[in-house]
Amino acid sequence: MQRVPLASHQLALMDKYWRASNYLSVGQIYLHNNPLLTRPLALDDVKRILLGHWGTTPGQNFIYVHLNRIIKQYDLSMIFISGPGHGGPAVVSQTYLEGSYSEIYPEISQDAAGLQKLFKQFSFPGGIPSHASPECPGSIHEGGELGYSLSHAFGAVFDNPELIAACVIGDGEAETGPLATAWHSNKFLNPVSDGVVLPILHLNGYKIANPTILARIGGEELEQLLRGYGWQPIFVAGSDPKSMHEAMALALDQAVHEIKDIKAKAAQQGAFERPRWPMIVLKSPKGWTGPKTVDGVPIEGTFHSHQVPISSPAAHPEHLPLLEEWLRSYRPEELFDENGRLLEALAELAPKGNRRMGANPHANGGLLLKPLAMPDFKEFACDVPNHGVMGIGDTHVLGPFLRDVVALNPDNFRVFGPDETISNGLVALFDTTQRQWMGANDSNDEHLGPRGRVMEMLSEHQCQGWLEGYLLTGRHGLFNCYEAFIHIIDSMFNQHAKWLKVAGQLPWRPKIASLNYLLASHVWRQDHNGFSHQDPGFIDHVVNKKSSIARVYLPPDANCLLSVMDHCLRSRHYVNVVIAGKHAAPQWLDKEAAAEHCAAGIGIWPWASNLDQAQSADVVMACCGDVPTLETLAAVSILREALPTLKIQVVNVVDLMKLQAEYEHPHGLSDHAFDALFTTDKPVIFAFHAYPSLIHKLTYQRTNHSNIHVHGYHEEGTITTAFDMTVLNKIDRFHLVMDAIDRLPQTGEKGRALKQALTDKLTEHRLYINEFGEDMPEIREWRWSCDNAEQ
């Protein structure tokens, strides 16, 4: 393709626009008054505390200006993702100049008064953060924690064939594991049904105090690396603004033409090979156009420009003229009129309406969100003719339901997971879809195709990042993962939960679909994997987040899992964590009872209890999770047979947050309702899926907290039988019964005899599994058999 340079007068206008955005960016870091320098800069014009990041900002401003040009010239739908999101001054400046900022925040007006407010609010109490936060229009990626920009960009363009996500990647960010892996996302992008990601590697040489790896490996090695990842890099390097504008304009024209050619050929051919998409490598000085030196220390082009290049003039009065010289170097009088408004000739460079990157609706996904078309989950329910009938595995029952959700929503619902869809029992998905895959195929591959609703890559970071980008741009999804390894994305979950919390307080950001986790292959069934695969602590992490965001569900059986998942997929603006088993397990509730129980979130199971309304319980046997429910009911059956006069109340918890007080969580129970379930003075033997301390944390203010005795995971277990896992952690039926006896002196001699018999039974268990390698027949073949008459 022959590349035609832009006219010099257009490049000159673009340079002025860049100067205006750089001026606004410096102003945000330093000024709270005198925004247009209509008088000499005074000490009182400067903020007393200086916060922000300058080093990446001028390069991002440069990129944004040039992206505006190609949006207008080629009528593109584009969003801007700032990987080094601490360069918040750039995205705030750019959205202000294009007008989208003032439309959302009218008080930040397009005049001198608005400029003063724009400057003052930045990193100021009651103002805005220094990052590309939810408060900034056009942002779907804060960038406070580095590494996820490219993953978010790909998630944004899946099923968005007209969208281009321009993703600025800092060369420091490029050193993170998630970003290094995210380059491979191009193997999953369908050029017909998906949009395009345009990565722009911002190679400015330094992190906070060190050089970056990619800036020091040499141009040839860097090009080989990026080509090895499957990209077609276009290099733009230098420091002279005029030549850099010319080079960047030519590079972006080339990228756009290559993108258009790829998409046109793919649409015409139908069958196509994986394309080599273009990307830009922009090599420019860190802190470009900023101070060259301060106090004899080089600033521009060094790590010293990373944050605030000129320290506070209040502490160093000699820095005040340096700051004024820097600000005036952008010649604001040539950029803004006497009222403080950007000159019309410059304002015309920005795209119009929703083509502005700050106003593109894809960057405010709630505007585009459509409800899922949902099948009736009850049609997928398993028959439960009696309590405790064996099932095929809860997630295996869920699979056909998700299969039909996929079929009914062919372009706005995807299932993400790190190569665990089949392993986690969701094989039914492949009845109607494939794994999306643009790589080479072999004859023995299964369920791979260029279009698919299942996205699998053996990187939890990519699955999480893709799903976040997909949700933030207005679609729905599910992340299925092994329970132990979801911890890999703990910090990514943090960032998304914080985004949801802040975005939920912004009236101009409509709610997006919830982030839904299905955690299977859980702690209690790791027979062949062992200790490395045993960690149920993700839910501890989740419940620390705002109660307006966090939801945790532990359905006891398949029908409850269906009901819970139906609810979660319909929900908005939450993080829903659902933990379920995939192995054959007892089924407790039919579809109607399951729906009723899940709607309540917690409840007494009268068919498992042995008291009527006129009686009070001697002990509460509580459970939360599928295996704890099984072991609790097995313990109840032992107690009811051996100690028939003992009055037992069985309580099952599906919605973990029900345990919190109503003033701590929207789902929380009142003290009166909690006491009706757990009594005010009777022992509660609580079998819990995860770490016992979490139950104590959630219930510590309850009347009967001192009588709640929690059995859960205690970091015990390795490759062993399913039942032995519960024994090693003392959550098994025998330990639950013995604990109840210890807290019920009225059981007397019968209780002591039962406890001794169970102690002997534990010894028998140990000898049996050590000899035969499987659980005793009475464990494997146990079935519930003591329903009350009201069943």
C-alpha cells in the first residue's frame, strides 16, 4: 500500500491539539487556580500536594490525537484502553477537549471556570482519582494494577464486529505475566464475527525507577518477539514532534488499511486462516515535552519524569519559574480563546457524537445491555422422588441448561474457562457450540472452530480479563474454574469489584451484567490431585468486598444449582460466586422445593428434622455446601437412630450472606429470623464448605454465636478417598455426631457409647482405605432413609 503523508496544515493543527491536551494534563497535576496563565504564576496558584503521573501522559495524548484523526477519516467505532492507566491526566484531558466530559459533568464547563474546576478536582479531596477510573467517560479499564489492558481489549471486541479497541500498553506493563500471555489472544479473534484490537506498545523506556526490558532488547529482537506472537508490528520512533506526527499518521493509515483488508477478505472467503493483525510500537521519550532537567538532574527521557517532575514550589521556590516556563511552553494563548474555550479550528479535529471515544456506548456497557433470553430452568431439573436419591453430578445437570442459554443468545453470552469446561461437567455445551479457536487444527481435535461460545485458554488471567471486557461492553458471561486455582485472579477480582462499586454510584453508568463464577472440582473432591488442588478460600476474599457487590452461593444439589444459576445470570452489577460439585451425589429437593429454598436462601429442612412446631430443638445441625450437607444428613441419620429422643433441627444455607446481619448485607437476616433458625441458647453444629473462621466472622454479633461450632476445611488432606478428606478435616458424619454428643450432656450413657462406637468406626475406616484404596461400602452406599411423615 502506498502511504500518503498528511498535509502540513493538518499536522500543524494536530500538534496544537496535542499541546492543548498536554497543557491540560500538566495543569491537572499542578494548578488549582489561574488555569490559563492570564497573569504570572503565583505560589498560591499551585496545589499544596502534588499527585499524578506525567511520564506516560504526553505519549498517550499523542496517541489519542492521532486516533481521533483516523476515527473521523475512516468513520470508525473505537474505544481507548489506557494500559498505563495512571496516566489519568491524558484521558481526562482528551475527553474534556472532545466535549464528552462536560456533557456528563456540566459543572466542568468549556470555559475558564470549567478549566479551573477540571484542574482542581484531579487527585484532590472530593475530586477524581489520578487513574483512568470509572468516573472518566470512555474508560472501561482503570489501569491501577498493570497487566490486564490487552485482555480487556479482546473481551470488548468479541461479538462486536464493528468495534476497534485501541489498547495502549505501557512497556512496564508489558513485563507482567498476564500481559505477556495476552499477546496470544489474537489466536481467538474471528475477523468476521468479532471486532479488532489495535495494540499500541508505548515504548518510553522506564518504569518507576528502572529501565524496561522491551526498551533495552533492541529493535530486531523486539520485532522478532512480536512477530513470534503473531503480530505485524509497525514502528514509530523519535522525539521531534513534526517528524513523529508524520510517522504516526502514516503508521495508523497503514494499520487501518491492513485491518480493513483482513476483514474484507475474511468476509468474502468464508473460510480463512488466522490473520496477522497490525500493531503499533511507539518509541518516544518518557515525559516527552516536559522539563529537560531540574536541579541539574535529567528529567525528560528518564525515570525521573514518571510522576511529578518538578517538586512543590512551596518547598522549593526556585521551582516556580520552572513550572511556569513548562506550562507556557505549550502556548495556551494559541489554543484557547479569551473565555477559555478550545479554538474552533482545533475542536473540529475531534470526532462527533458517539464516535468520540469518551462517548462511545461500548465504553458504557450498561447502555447496550440486553436481558438474556432464558430457558425455564425447571425443565432441566432432575427427578427427586425421595430425598437423597443419587444424581449424576450437579454440574452435569447444569450443563444442558447452559447449553440452551448459549443457543438462545448466540451473540451476547459466552462461557470462559481455563481448559476445564469438560472437566467441570459442562460437556453438554458442546452439543450446540464449539470452542472458539483460530489456530491450526489437527484431525483428532474436538469441539474447535472459528466461531464458538466457549472461550478456553490455560490462563485464568486471560479468561477473567476477557470476561471483564465482555461484561463492561454490555454482554453476559460465566467463568468456570477449579476452585483452588481461581485464587490466581484474586487481584483482578478486586479491581473489578472496586470498579462495580464506584460505577454503581455514577448515575450516568447504567448497571452491567454480573460477573458470575462457577467453581467446581472443589476442595472436597480432589481424590487424584491432592493437596495442591485444595483451597476453598476464594469466598473469604470475596466477602471482604462491599455488600452491595458480593454474593456467594453454595447450592446443596443439582436443582438448587439450576435455580441459583438462573438467578445469577439474570442479575446485574454483582459478583456472584457459585460453588458446586461435579461428582455423583445425593439429590435432596425437587424442582419446586429447590426454587423455594433458593429464593429464601436459607431454611429449616423439616423432612430431615424430627421436631414439630410445638417442640424446641436440643441441637441445630447446620450445613452449607454439597459435601457438608451430605455429611450433616448422614450425621443426623445416626443421631436419630441411636438417640431417638434427641430433638434435631436441620438448617441448610444456600446464600452465604444470609448469615450476616440485615444492616451489614442486603441479604442478611434480622436477629429475630436468625434466632428462629439457630436458637438463642442451643448448640449449633455447623458443617461448612470452606474455612470455619468465615462463619464465625459472619455471625459474631448473633445472640447464639458462642454456641456455634463450625467444622470446615483445616488444610488437611492429600491424595485420598472422598470420605477420608472429610475425616481428615473433621467434617465427616462421625466427627459431627461426636461433637454434638460432647455438647449434649443429656445424652448420657447412650451418648458415650455412641461416641466410642464412632471412634472405633474411624479406626475401621482408616484400616479399610489403607488396604483397599476406597471408602467402606457403608459410606459409598449410604442413603437417606429417615424422612418425616410430612415428606
